[in-house]
Amino acid sequence: MSLAALLQNYGYAAVFVGTFLEGETILIMAGFAAHRSYLDLTWVMGVAAVGSFLGDQLYFYLGRRYGWRILNRFPRLKPRAAKVQALLQRYHLPLILSIRFWYGLRTVGPFAIGMSPVSWTRFFVLNLISAAAWAMLIGGAGYLFGSLLELMLADLHRYEEALLALIAILGIVVWIRYRWRQQRASRRNHP
């Protein structure tokens, strides 16, 4: 089932589950769906913030409670967890606020932070702020993408002939270049 079908059939529940687990792609799609009036943008952002917040709280708890056991069972996570630990030593507050924006560290980040001395209440507050900001930024980006796409497609008819001419010219240039290379290779092989 595609993400679009998931959103169409399950709406906000799909946004919640998708953002609980990971989330950027489904949130962008949900923002786009909100632009098309299939979903409400405020609800999309709210549900995404809650889903993302609860997911990261769970990962934090798993890191706090089972950290080394999980890392020993899944050793491929160790380098990323070590990277988060090192960054946490140096950039404590900014890292906790921004970890959900870091590709490759989104899930392991809260887990590794849970293994650190960061208190549950401190992570709770910073995670809440971060989840709300993330949901507004990414959901808003999906909504904006929908607006831009609609504007581009609405104006397409004005440039349709020029676009078709450009495609035809490019096709001819590619064909001529291909033929020229074939002839050149043929001359080299048969002097």
C-alpha cells in the first residue's frame, strides 16, 4: 500500500503511526494532503507532534532501561550511538533539540540520549519543544510544496509549446551526438 493510499484510508491514524516510528516522508505527504483539503493542517501538525514526541520518549526509555543489552544484540547501532554520545558531550542542549532533524540519527538519537545522564524530565521538555517545531516545519513544508506544485502546474499551459519545443530540440541534439559518436567509433575500429 502506498503512502498516499495509507493517508487516504487511515488519515490521522497513519500520520500518528508514521511519525511515531520515523516520520518525515509521511508528514510531508500529510502536509500535501492538507493542502489538497483531504486533511486539516492543524490536526496534521498536532497529531505528528504527539506521535513523534511519544516515539522519541519510548526510544529514550528503551535506551535508559535496556541500552547496552539492545546495543549488544544489534551491534550495527553502536557507531551511531557512540556518535550521539560524543555530540551530546559537546552540544548538549542543541543536540537534544535538533536530533530528530539529523538523518541517520533520528531513531538512535533518543535511544543514545536515554543511555546518558540526561534526566527524564529534561529530555521530556526538550523533546516536547523539538517535536512541536519539527511537526510545524516538516508539515508546513509539505503544505508549501503542495502550493508550489499547484502554481507550477496551473501555469504550465502558458509554457506548454515552448516546453515541447525544448524537449524536441534536446532529443534531436542527443540523437545527433549519439550518431556522431557511433560514426567516430566505427572509423576508429575500421581505419
